[in-house]
Amino acid sequence: MKTGTITVHAPNNNGSFLQACVDDRIDGLLGQLNLNDRTVSKNDNCAEIIQRPIDYCMVNQILDGIREKGIDYLKRALFE
């Protein structure tokens, strides 16, 4: 079995580009789920943020819609 790695050759690459991509994806998902207030940075009071209520019913409805769109997209890509 072969394994491999991907190396990003960029000046001063310290992983910050990759981290920025991950942060953007997380921010995008939180935005889609109307959970922008759950974003945490170094100076935030995490205990206060964790105590904020989450409407899981709404989150699950949004996730169901996202799933449906994804499944529809895959079906069209495969069968059309």
C-alpha cells in the first residue's frame, strides 16, 4: 500500500493559509446554520458562549435542506 502527502510550496508557509481555509469553512457552516454567535477567538469568554442556547430543531431543519440539495446534486451529476 502506498501512502503520500501533499506539500504546499509557498514562501513562508507555516500552515496559516490552510488554517484560513478551515476557518472560512467553519464560518460558512456556522453562517448557514444561523450560529454565527458561536464563533470563538482567543479573547472570547468561552464559558459564556457555550451557555448560549441553540435551537436544534432549526439547525436540524437547515441541515436536512443542505443534505437534500447535496443528494439532488449528486443524483443529477450521476444520472443526467
